[in-house]
Amino acid sequence: MDTQTVIIKDEAHLRAEISALLADGKHDDAISLTESVLGTPELQTISLSILAIINYQIGAIGTAIKLFENLEQRPDVSSDLGEILAVLHCQVGNATEALYYAKLSATTPRDQKLLALLGEGFPSFATAFASIRNKPLIGLAKMVLGDGRFDKALHLLEQHLSLQPWDVEALDLYAATLVQAGNPHKAIGMLRSVITIAGPTATIMSRLGQCLTIIGSFAEAQACHVAAIARAPTALPILCEAAADLRYVEGPGAQAADMVERLAAQTRAKAPKTIRPAPKITDKTRIRIGYLCSNVLPADQLAMIAAIARNHDRSRFSVVGFGSGEPEHTGNAWMRAAFDSWRDIGNLDEATLAALIRGEAIGILVEADGLKTSGRPGLFQRNAAALQVSWLNGPTLGALPGTYLKAVAGSAGQAGELALPMGRYCYTRPNEPLRPVGDKVLEAGQSVTFGATLEAPELSPHLALTWARILHAVPDSVLVLHSNSLFSDPSGVDRMINLFGNGGVAHRIEFIKTQDMTEFGAIVDVALMPFPASNPLAYGHLLQLGVPVVISTTAHEGNDLAAALAATPFGQDLIATNTESYVAVAQRWAMDADKRSAFRTQAPALLAQAPAFALKGFMAEWEGSLLAALDRLDA
């Protein structure tokens, strides 16, 4: 429809034309037509009302509310306005404003001028009030984040913030979403603006510290964490995030130890006064095992968790998932058909969650999120299950109080640890067929290509100088980097150039934008796993493609991959225990073309026989380790 050819005669004519356009879903045409008559004085109020309706229908509910509220004092506004605002405030969780507008509208009959445009699907106030929820836009944003729809999540949060601009929870989640979308610098700018206008709250300072850690500004980050703790010294989420970021700080020192000590002390202080004994398992013929996975985790980790849950021996285990949202939501597509049952715990506190787990008769409770990031560091102190295991992403420094086992890689563990001979990760990719990259033999004069998938906080001065030593040890070699965050802002590029410039190798650093590990592996001769590493599964994939990976056991993720390779004949050839051996291992692989060629040919088949690289083998050892730990409780 060409809106330029429509000549609007009066308000009734405008409403009829708009009604037809909205019925056909032609929102752009409706906006164009409405804007064409905004300058007509007698049509201005209805035009603004229509723009508010269109914003509501396209999901901009905060904008719609603001537009409608600006029309309240106009004498010619539709008497539907009160009812509409009452419903809209219900839909954004604002009960006080909803009741105010409902009372106003109760004294005036509706003229149906605007309600007719909204259509039959627009609910009544009674229906909307009956289903009112607290901060529903934030809840929806969290759900779509699970599906990786960052733009949609940011839009929902922006609509919430248009109504509650200083809501700390929304501001914090908005910054976190920007980080996940690969834009930490924009998040830092937004947080600094909020601090300037509204003041430095503990939550905002903590989030600023996390964002600064992501871009590698560790000294600034630690200062922000200290400032956040000073404002909220007993807040467990603040202490959790500060301690979590210490994994990227070299030589933590007294301040780092103090943060971990504070976290443990506050966890103990907030424990229940009377702790119930752990429940007993009366029937071990079919044990109920529960997985806590309510945080937003990387897609490859979610796929791994789902594969493990799906492949439990159902004659021995019944599997329950505890996470956020309902299975039908698109953000939870990863877990469908993985669990026998699913419980939405997104809004539960520790005490309620512990009671739910007990009510589900869970015998083995596995924390996949990492208690440090879930806001529930004291959950295990409540003894919700007979055996409690912190599996992935556990506290990296120190240990939280409570009766649980922390999963570690290796054949022997200390008290309070669950030793996993194959490591904590299953590197098989059940939903992705393996495509080996094939033989890559260097021709005469061709340089060796090192490669790494790397994020900004992993790029420490020590790591950059270590990689520089490797490049110097292998003449004419280059290092290709795959990253989502290093190149998102010019300052990140400058930092990378400066760090590698300190080692005199900035001109030998290249980067690649592909997200496909197979394409990346095809150009890499030897992969260098950083320490620490935020994406250990990517390096397992490179190994399966036939790319040798140099591993340092100075980091937890390195220990995991080293344990996974222990069952292979070449495992020890890839493992380093310190900086000197890391450089030496990389140099040996780079200088031996025959060895690399043999690895590309043989490694995929040999890895398939190792438990960590074959789902069936991993499940046998995982279940065996859990059952053995359960038996030791009864010994």
C-alpha cells in the first residue's frame, strides 16, 4: 500500500485505515501513514495514540507506556487510555501503577476507539492482573539469552530500563548481555555513565570489575572489586564474582587470599543455624541424579551436559534437570529429551531449592554451573542430597564450606575431592560429525603456523611473553589467533600489539574470524592452549581434528586435557608442567614435520579409544566414579 496516496478525511477514517494495516501486520505502513498526519492538529492525539499501539505490537512496551502516559492530560484522548495503561503496567510487573490506572478507568466508560485497534487478543485488566509477575521483561531477557538472541535480550532490557532507569538488576544484566554479545567496551562505558549519574552501587561496581577483567585491565578490575566489597562486605554474589576473577590475575597475593577468605567466612555465616543431616538412599537399584544448570553457559558446554544426561544408564539412574525456564522455551532447546524431568528453579532461593531437591528424592546432586557464579554458594551446606558434587566451573581458589566433593582431574584426589581419571570434560561432539582436516605437510621454505583460540582476559603479559619465546625459538613461525573479544575494540587490539611488542613478535601475530574449528584447524600446525583457558572443549576438538595441542598443567583446564590424553600413546608428548617445558614442547612439535604428519593421520582414531573422547567410555567412568563415591559414604 502506498500511504502517500491515502488522503485521511477525519479520525474515523484514520482509525479504519490503520486497523486494516495492523490486521495485515503492516506496521511500517501504519507508521508511515500515521506520521503523515501528525502535523494535523485535530489528528495529533489519535496519531500519537496509534504510534503507542504500534510500539506495543512490535514489542516496545516501555516506549508504548511512555507515549500513552504523555497523552493523559490531552482533553481529546480516548477514554480507553486508563484501561490500556492498567493492562500495560500489569504486563511489565508494576502492580501499583496498574491499580492506579484501573481505578481511574473504572469511573469512565470506554469508547473502544483504541481498544478496537489493539484487537481481540488484548487482555482485560482482570486477566492481566491475575497473571502479573515481578519484572517480567527481565525474566524474558534471561530466557532469550539462553537461546543466544542477544539483540532481543538487549531490546527487552532497554524497554524495562525506559520505565525503571536505575534498576540495578536490569543495569547489571544489560552490561552482562553486552559482554556476552562481544561488546565489553560498550558495557564499560554504560556502567561508568550509570556510576556518574546514580552513584557507585556495589552491584554496578562489581559488574564493572568483571567487564574490566574481560578486556584485560586487571589492576582496574581488582580495584573495582575491592570498592564493591567495601560497599557490601557481606554480599555473597559480590564476593563470588571478585574471587572468580582472580583466576586471571597473576600472583594473587594477600588481597586475593583475603577475598577468598571473606567469601568462605560469609558463606559459613549465612548457613542455616541447624543443618539437617544428608538424606539416606534406601534403594540404590535406580538412583535419582540431579544436574544444576540454571546459568547461561557456553553452547558447547550445554551440549556436553545434555549428552551426558541423555546417555545415563536408565536402568541405574533417573535423571532430573534443575534450570531456568520451561523446556518449551527456545532457550532450552539444548536440554530437550536429555532429562527424565525438569524443574524451573530460576527464581528460587537456597532454602527453597534445597527443600525442592530433597522433595525430589535426589540421591546425587551435580552442580554444573559452578556455585561461585550461581548466587547459591551456601546450597551444599544444606545437605540437599546424599552425595553433592561440584563438577564444572568450581571455585578456582580455596574451597567453599560444606559437605560436597569437588571434581578434579587425575587418578587420585585429596579429602573433599572426586578424582576423575579422564578429567571433567567429555570432548566428543555428539551433534557434529567429525571432519578430520587431513595431512598438512610443510613444503620447503614454508613457515610453521601456531594457533590459539583466545579471549582477552586470558592474554596476560606472562602468556604473551611465553608465546613470544616460542616464536623466537622457531624461525619464521607465525601465531594465528581466533578470538571473539580481542578485536571488538581498538583498545583491545592496541593491548595485544603492546603485549606481543614487549616480546618483539607483534609483526608475527595474525587473526582469523572463522567460528568453525575445522577451518581453523586446517591452517594450524601446532595449537597453544592458554593457561588458564576459558574454552577447553575447543582444544579437545582441535586434537580430534589431528592438530597437536601444547598443554600446561599449571591451569585446571590443562590438567583436564592432560588427564583425557593419559590413555593415549602420545599424551605425554603434549604436556608441560611449567613455562620452560611448555616452550620446549611447542618447539619440538614445530620442528618435527614427520611427527606432526603422523599425528594428523593417527590421532583421531587413537583419541576415539580414550574415555574422554568417546561418550560411552566417558559415561562408564563418570557413573563409576559417582557410584564409588556414594559407596564410600556408607562405608
